[in-house]
Amino acid sequence: MEQLDMLMESYFNYTNTLYRQLAKSPVSLPANFEHGITYYTFVENYILPEHDFVVLMDDYRSHSHTSGQHSGRADASPYHRHEYFEMFFVGQGSCSCYINGEPYLFTENQCCIMNLNTVHSMEPLPDSSVFNIIFKQSFFDETFVHLMHQNNSFLGFFLDSIYSKKIPSRHYIFDILPGSDSEFFIHKILTEYIKNPREQQTVLKSLSICLLNELSEQYKVEISQNTHNQNLSEIISYIWEHCQTATLENTAFVFHYTPSSLGRLIRKNLDCTFSDILRRARLKNAYLLLSATDMPIQDIALRLGYSERGYFEKTFKRHCGISPAEYRKKHLLTPP
């Protein structure tokens, strides 16, 4: 963190300017009330609208030259959710956080990624530095899908939240081990952004995909190390690889479960259903085929396991907001 510490002081002034702008501007939608909590929705287009990627810093460290006063935002944020994804990383000290009304205490070298529906409030504690890494929805374009297509856990986490408003609040917590690749990519992202926040978007996107890949691998390892979930990673991979023909019954047979016990295993540990995983797999492949090939939509539907084109189009539009033809027109990489 030495290089990072050298850059943080000048970057803090830049971040403080952004926070002052946020405080004076209409950055949120009208307040909502849910589960006993009043919360706001922060609008993503205000956060540097020309960029896909932003880093903000909550710095609450003591400095001798400030006569014992703390710098940074000392107050807890109001309960809020975002129209963008947030990953915060505790670089120093600790951070108190409420997520959907539940208290958490994050300590040094921990990070948390939250989807669009996660209502939360954060407060860095004294002598702490917390970095908020913001991924706007436009970050997760067809390039991201292509580069992350084998990391099914995280790909579904992001795309589901963007394309379906019914996806529940979800967050992942990670311990970033000293000397790990994840630590390297986080520090690299922060130092590159702090040096030149307005000129490093392409580099930052590449580093971020590498980081998310590492965290996805860490997530899969943690699942496999749990004795109750030792087959779960293999089951998910099987569903994604056989999305054309996979059913709850034949998947349960392959992994020596009954259909009901496999369904319970998935719901208990992944907070979703077998059908949710199958739908994510089919939609992910649909994104790839629509954006990277000129395969007719009828053939895509059959390849993904839909017997009727109309049902595929209805499902796609329900979860993505646009039809397959409209998606292809917007995202096709190579003209047919």
C-alpha cells in the first residue's frame, strides 16, 4: 500500500469535491419505504456521466497537520441503493455497514460487492480509509460478457440485476489475502485511477475484469470447500454447459440427487432456483450468439433449448427489456 498511501492525500481532495457536488445536486429519486427502512435511489448518470467506472474514497484518518481533526466524510450515509454496482474495499481500519437492515463490520482487506437492489448505509470508523469502486451498468457490455462468459456465478450476479427488476438484493463478501492476485488488482485499480481518473477507463476496465475473474474463482473455491456444497460448483457448470437439454430431473440423476433434494440444495445455498440458473445460462448464450453471430433467431431459440421462437422472444424481452432482434441491432459486433 506504500504507493497508494503516497497518492491518497491528493486524491482525497478530488474525492471531497465530488462529494460536495453530490450533496448539492438532485442525485437521487424520491424516497422509498420498504421492510421498515426509508431509502433513496442514487442515479448513475450523475456519477461522471461520461465514464463507466468511478472510484470514490471515504477517508477518515487522523493527520497531525490538521490539529487532530479528521479528514473525509465523518457521517454515515443515508440508507440508499444505486442504479450502479458498488464494490467497497477497506484499505485501512474498519467500516460499519447496514445491509438490508442487518449490521456488518468490515475490517482491513475485506471487500463487498452489492447488486442494484441492495439497500445499505455505510460509515467508516476513525482512522479508516474505504474505497468505493463504482461500476455503471454500461460497464457490463458485450465485451464484458465475452471476457467473463466462463465465470458463471458473477456473470449471472451482474446481468440478472441489470435485466430483471425482480431480482432480490444480493451481496458478496470477500477476504482479500495479502499477496494474492485479488489484492494486486485492487491496488492496481486504485493507483491507476488516482493517478489519472479521467484518462484510464480502458485500462481500468481490463483490470476490473481481471479482478472480478479472481473473485469469481475465489467464490467457487469457497463453495467447493464447504462439505455441504462440494458438488455445487460442478452442478452449476453442468447446467451452463448443457443449457439446451438440462432439466432438474436429469441434472439430479447425473449428480445422484433426487430432484427435490437438488432443488433444496440450490435454494438454500444460492438463494435462487434451478430454473433461475438455467435461465441465466440460456440468456448468457443468447447475448453471445446475438452479438457475435448472424445465426437466425429461430435457430438460436432451438440451440438454447426453446421449442418455439415466440416463447424464447417473450422470455428474452421479459428479462432484458428488449426483443432479441433489438438487442442484436444494438450490440452486433460484426455486421452479417
